[in-house]
Amino acid sequence: MDPLDAPATKRDLLNFVTKQDLAELEDRLDAKFEALETRLTRWLAAEIARGANLVIEHMTSLFRVADDRITIVEARLEAHATDATVHRTPRRRAR
């Protein structure tokens, strides 16, 4: 078996890569993870805001319908209260 085809051991890797190389790699990975975290946080905030807007629009439409119904009922009650004939006691018929 050719030694180049053999799987690398931890010792082989440690001999191949210096601590300085590992530190540089770690720094680069940290920077990439920070950038990714920032992008993910911004994206998540935008999606949450979009969902909140949908909920607010839906609730506003429901309140608007309820408010319209209340206005209609108030108008009917006011019309009923101003109609004097509704509040008179009916006269008894003469027998």
C-alpha cells in the first residue's frame, strides 16, 4: 500500500499544520460566523416585522368591521329613541 494513500492521522495533521495556521484559520472562521450571524439576525428581524404587519392589518380589518356594525346599531338605537310613536302606550280599544 502506498503511504500517500493511507489515511492521515492526528499526528500527521499536527505536523502539517502549525499553531499559527490554526489561529489564522480560527480568526477567519470567527469573522465568517459573525458576518453570517449578522445577516441571519437582520433577515429574522425583517421576517418577524413582516409577520407582525400581517397580524396588525388583519386585526385592524376585524376591528373596522366591528366598528361599522357598532355604528349601525347605534344609528338604529338613536332612530328608535327619537321616534316618539314607539314609546307611546297603545290605547285600549273601546269595546
